[in-house]
Amino acid sequence: MSVAEDQGTVHRVHGMGLVMEAPTWPAITDDEAAGVLARFPLAAPIERLRWHSPRPFSAATLVDTTAGALLLKRHDRRVRSVAGLAEEHGFITHLAQAGLPVPDVLRTADGAGAVAIGEWTYELHRRGAGDDAYRDQPSWTPFRSPAHAHEAGVALARLHQASHGFDAPARVAQPLVASVSILSAKAPLARATAYIAARPALAAFLEGRPWRRQLSSLFAASGDELAQRMADQAPLWTHNDWHPSNLLWSADGKVETVFDFGLADRTCAAHDLAIAIERTAFAWLELGERRDDSIADPVAARSLLAGYSTIRPLDRDAIDTIVRLLPLVHIEFALSEVAYFAGVVEDRDAALLAWERYLLGHADWFRSAAGQAFLTRLRGERSI
């Protein structure tokens, strides 16, 4: 059956920890894929569904056709609408025209990059060049080597270069997007309060919890200078989910293709770099499972920044902004994730994990001795 993995096992997806779980969203079936591909004139006949993605927030399958491989992705319409996908597809198109290697977005006869069918929204891409070397690893998986981290930094700098000239406004509010409205505010607690109030399921989940006190403590630790630093950053559309399994790799360890722009939005380069480090330089899924002072990989973080600087040099002020952002850069996406679990899928246990272990746990780690040592080492030299 197409809902099985390559080895014939039952389809499972990444959970909030290290254990694979039953999917929230059912795997795409053969008949379903055929019906969707019929809406895209350039999609060739299907030979088979080769692989089903283990990522948890949507369903995706790699489709072998008579004219090559396609990636078909299905979203719940409460998470991504056709209009919501059009925002990220516009960014992908701009990057492609600027020479960045990204997968082609296939379009319907009327030019749309997505279709809505029943409760679902579908998008279809050509598979990009390169090896999906990390495809079965959780998103919070560190790089296999400093060389991979370095090349990922090079690729991120090239993405930021290619992004210039794309002047679309920030995305419309929707689940699971990594925006930057809270940390750029002079009064981040007030902005966070407004963010929470605008999401009823998130507000209901947090009711009765000391979230104002907890967030206020985190914001106080960042100091008053962060908002001004953010105000000084040039706005830029960014990837916002930079980790190894969103990259396709060549045999010699270079990045051949960048994909999965589901979290992309108008932020700034420093924010994107801080997210890239937060996503890739820590074994976060092992936080609380072993010695917490050993989850960080400062060599990977420095390698990523060094690779980036070969294309876009980073001075001391830029490094300091990234370091100041890093302990809190995950907060807005974490709030969005809590809202998703509490509202869209109504999984309070997962919402609790996202709040306590992801949002609060990650930020608290940076206030530990190990976290402070990591930040000190990341500052390192005056420039990179």
C-alpha cells in the first residue's frame, strides 16, 4: 500500500520527542494523489508513491512519475489556504529568478500554485537536485559535520542575497509561521499579550498559567537594547526554518537545493541566522534526557557563521545582535505551535510540551551556566 514506508512498515511521523508516533494527518493515498495531479497540466502520469514524509504538521509524499519525481504536500485548510501558500510561492519564484536553486512550483491551468479540495489544500513541486541526506531525521537534528554547517551557512547567505528586491509585505497571520513581531517591539510583553489574545485557543490554553510572569522574566533577561537592534535591521524575506533536512546535498557536501518555505516571512538576516543556529547547533530533543550541559555544539554554530561570512561578512555588531536574539528567537514560533496543538489538532499534551519544554525550556537553558558559556563562545572573535 502507498501509505507504507519504503521498507513496508506502517507510516509513522516525528513526535515532540525522540519516539516516532502515529500521524495526525493521514498519509496521502494513490487515488488521492492521482486526483490532485490531474489538476496540474505539467504533472506526468504517476508510477508510484515512493516515500511518505515523517514530518508531523502536514502530509507529503514523493511521487514518481513518467517524467521525474514530484513532491505532493497536503495541508489542513486551517493551517494553509491557497492564499497563504501563494505568499510563500511568490518568494520561491523570486529566489528562482535570482538564481537560487529551489524546487519548481507546479501550477494549475489557471496559474494557481495550490488547490483546495474539501478540507485540504495541496501544493506540488518538482523534486530538486541533490541527496535528501537528513530526510528521516527530526527537524532538530544537528549537522553531521562542521563542513555541512559551513556549507549551510554559505547557502543561507546566498539565499539572503537572492532575497533582496522581494518587497512583499509580511504574511497574513496564520498558524506555524516564524514572524518577528514580538522581539522587535519596545514592549515585548504587551505585544505577546496581543498575539495571544488574537488566538483564542492559545489564550484558553494559557488561562490560569503564570505566562505573563514567565514571559516577562525571559524578556527582561534580553535587556532593553534588543528592540533597538531589531529596529536597525534591514527588513528581508527569510527562510525561518533553516535546518539540514530542508536542504538537498551533493556528494561532496555542498548544498544543491533549498526547500520547504512554509515558515518564510518578512523578518531580517540576523533573525534568520539566529533561527538557523537554534535549529542546528543543539540536540534539543535530548534536553532533560542526559547532561544538559552537553547538548550544544558551538563548533557547528561558528562553522555556520563562518560559511555565511564568506558571502556576507559579519562584523562584531552583527554577531552581537545574533547572540542577543538567540535565547528568545524561538518564542514566536513556539507560541504559534502551542496555538496549533491547542486549537487545530486539540492535543493539550502536545501543547503543554511545546509550552514547557520548547518555549520555556529552550530559553531557560540559555540562562544556565552551559547556555551562557555557549553564548560567550559564539561571540568569539571581533568579526567572522
